[in-house]
Amino acid sequence: MSPQEMVERALDLSTADDTVVIVEEGSGANLRFAGNTLTTNGVSRSSQLTVISIVGRGVGVVSRAAVGPDGLDDVVAAADHAAEDARPSEDARPLPEGSRSGDWDDPAEPTSIGVFGSFAPALGEAFATAEAGGRRLYGFAEHKVTTTFVGTSAGARLRHVQPTGRLELNAKSPDMRRSAWAGVSTRDFADVDVAALDAGLARRLRWAENRVDLPAGRYETLLPPSAVADLMIYLYWSAGARNALEGRTVFSRPGGGTRVGDVLSPLPIRLYADPGAAGVECPPFVVAHASGRQTSVFDNGLPLAPTDWISDGRLAGLLQTRHTAELTGLPVTPAIDNLIMRGPEGGPSMEEMIASTERGLLLTCLWYIREVDPQTLLLTGLTRDGVYLVEKGEVVGEVNNFRFNESPVDLLRRLTEVGVSERTLPREWSDYFNRAVMPAIRVPDFNMSTVSQAS
């Protein structure tokens, strides 16, 4: 049974008032390596069926993997039964008017180990270069393609193919005391320059040959795009309109309402999402497997458009379902699966930002990020795989790791420089959020709250 046939069959079987069927066909390929040697490779396949039944205002959701034709009846019946027994849903709305993707009838698109056709030889050359240079490379490359089919009783027949790739590369000195990390996000590995990544890691290992111990404190700090992505993604995830309206978050206005319209940064920062943004394309319609404070199953199939979250430094929007939009009086702005941040035109490169630094720290990435206080969005976490001291425009050595305490919202207020934006891989959240375009930033007083013993 094809995914389209499964959608149609499930819709026919359901006795609910309305039904949403989501079929996701996935495949993956991966390479793993350690000590300049490929260790494993493999491929995988997956299939997931979600049936959302609506009876009156009640909702039943059943999701199962690897459902065949013989098991389809049971899944639909279970969803219908759950909907009949469910309490009324406050977010109940008529399903969006049905639309049809032009490629609806096309089959699911798989990936294969062949996606590494040009990347694997380049990786082998990097192994040889690293071996000759006295360093070891560790890491993995993975590529996934998920084809999503959404059908509804309101007539929607929507299809989207989502390729997702990432490379994480870690270089270590022979004594394992020096370590440097690099990661990239990619749609197909054709744009991954392994040699350039390895050269950058080699340079950072050389920086680390000189060790400088520094105490905790506030330092002028350069954060690269990867670290900025991890902080801005957490901000994005925390920007739910419902929570803000109820006074639960940093985006709540004292005395009631939300902070939409407030200035968050003195610089003309733009933070936005766009399903069609080149290189970070994502589904152009809502795919909601369950309702929550920021999602609604009743919005499945709703078209997505470019959406500003921060515009010219002002808070412009929050994550909204049709239901929460009625509560807040703000536009309907559902979550979109990418995030882009840009500063003023003509932003400097990271090299130019280093060259203009009198004395400060250069981070590599952040790790183990956790929320401390939702009212200020105060986060804590660790630095990892290289913190470097910059003096008079040059990197002079590696310093110890730190625990930090910072709010990404407060960081926006204190920015003094924003670099050129580039596609990047968030280190902490790459398992959950892969598509980000971010700049490097300069913060005059980043809070390194304590020295970390992590190495």
C-alpha cells in the first residue's frame, strides 16, 4: 500500500466527524569514524502513521510505526474510539480548507549511502592529512530524508520531502588533552568542504598549545554562529503566545498581555522563519501530531508563510495557533521548522571580529544548556571544545572551560556587533532543530559564572 493509498483508506475507514491522517516515510544513511578510521556505516528505513479523529470537539490520536494494510483498521478504530471518549478540546476549529500539492501522487523519496559519494573520498583525504599532522579525527555524518503526506476529510492532500544532513567533526591531539569541534548542516553533502573544516580544527589545536587559566567573571566574548543558534533556538521555543499571555515567560507584559512591539535590541536585529528560505527549506504547511500550548491538530494543513519574530530589534510575533490568536488578538503565526537571524547589512566576518578585539574570549560552542528562570529566560550551560583568549586582534591561547549564566533575550539588549549570517549547525539542539542561519555576535560582558573542570 502506497502512502497515498494508506491516507485514502484511513479516511474512508474513519467514522469520525473529521479526520486527519499523517504518513511519514523515512530513510537514513550514516558514516561513523574514530581515530582517522571509518568504523561503521549503515542505512535505515522507517514508516509512521498518525490518525487524528475528531468527534464533536473531542480528539483521539493514535500513532504507530510500520503499519501494514492488515493493521490499518485497528489504528483508525482506536483513534475513533478515543475521540468518542475524549473531553471537548478548547482549540477545536474547522479544519483548514483543503488544498492539494502538485506532487501529491509522487512516491516517497529515499536516501541511500550514495549520498556520501563525493564526501567519503574527501573524508578519507582528511584522515590522511590529519594523520600526517599528528591529530585524530572523530565524528559522524548522517543523512535523512522524510516524505510527509497529510490528508484530511476537508480535502487537503499535501506532500513534503525533507532532506536533513549533518556532519560533526572532532579533532584531538595525540595525548587527547586538546580538542576542537566543528559541525555543519547540509541538505545533500555536496556543499561540505571537509578539507576546510579539518584545516580550521588544526589551527585551533595549535592555538590550544598555549594554555591560559582565567577566573570566572564577565568577559567581552565572541560567539560563533553555532553558539548563537543554540541560544536563539531556545528563545524561539520559549516564545509561545499562550504562555506569554498568561504571564509565564519573559515575553509576558507586566500587568497583562504580551510584549509584542517592545524593543529587545538597540541593533536592527531580524529573527524570522521562512519555509522557502534557500538552503533551509522546510514544510510550507502545519504538521501537528498532537495539540499543545503552541500547536493544534485542528491547524493541520494550514499554509505557512515567512514570519518575523523580531523585526528591527522589536518583538514582532509569537508562536500562535488559530485558537491562541483569538485569545491574544494577534495574527496566526504557527511554528516553522527553520530559524534565521540577521543584523545590519555588511556585517563583519568572524576573522574581522577577532582582528578588532583588544582583549576578549572566543567561544567554540555551548553544551548542556538548561533553563533556570522562565520569567527572564535565564539559561545555564557549559563551554566545550575550545575557549580562546584574544589579545590585540590575535588568538594567543586556549583558556579553561566555564559554566555560563545568560538570557538570550538580555543578550540581544547588550549586543555591540553582529557578523555576517551563515548556515550553521547548533551543537546542543542538532538532534531536534537542524535548519538555522545565524551570525557571530559580540557581547561586551558575557557572564562566565564559574570555572568548569570539564576538559
